Amino acid sequence: MQVSTKFTIAIHILVATEYFNNQKMKVTSDFLSMSIGSNPVIIRNLMLNLKEEHLIEIKRGPGGISLLKPLNEITYLDVYKAVETKSTDELFKYHEHPNIECPVGRNIHQALEDSLDEIQQAFEKELSLHKVEDVYDNVLKQLSLEKVSKQEEKAHAF
């Protein structure tokens, strides 16, 4: 199983929105596309997904985007469901046409169902334990380390 880049890009969108709004900067899809290094159309599509899940608000023109929830209330599961799947989708997809004449083919879906449901529940539970605020805090921590490192470089230059 592999989660697409939509998940990490969406978290990037949320964290960057919080960070740059706190810096009193206007956050737009074009601005975010430069931060993320991705096409603005991809960013706009993900922004629409986040908007549909009531995580962000998009104001056209001079408004930019803003968060509708604090980052400590947004879980990885919220983001995952917004951009990777809809809440009614199952994590694992079954092949559609197993041969019902085959004893394995006619029973494979039922044989997999319980364990795959259990795995999906565990995955979703784990995602729900992590908050986007933790990513934001880690970005701030990295920025602080960068600042200290630059100060040390300046001190050693003399």
C-alpha cells in the first residue's frame, strides 16, 4: 500500500497557511505551489478537497486561504479522508471479477474481508492520533535550529 503525495502536500498546505497567515502574508494557490514545488492546478484541486471537508476557507481575489479549524483539531485522518479517499471508501480495493467457478475465486473476498477491515481500522486509528499541529511545531523547531546554526557560523567566521 502506498499513500500518494496528495496527503503530504495537503499537510504542507495546512502548515504553510498557518505559518504565513501568522506572518500576515496572503496565502494563495500560486504562493503555495512555489513552497511545495508543484503545479498550481494540483494545489487548487487539493485546496478544494480541504475546503469540502471544512478545513480551509478560500476567498477569491485579495482574501487568500485561511484555516477553519486550529491545527490541534486537525488529525492526519481528517487530511487523509479529505484528499486520499472519501470517508465511505475502503482502504483496500477488491479485484472485481474473480472466477466463481474457482473455489478460491468465489471465496477470496469473504476470506479477506475481516482481516482487511481490521487493518483499515488500525490504520485510521493511528492516523487519528496524530495532529497537523505537531508538524507545524516541528517546522518551527527546525527554523529555530537553522537560526542557531547560522548564528554559530557567523561566530566562527571571526
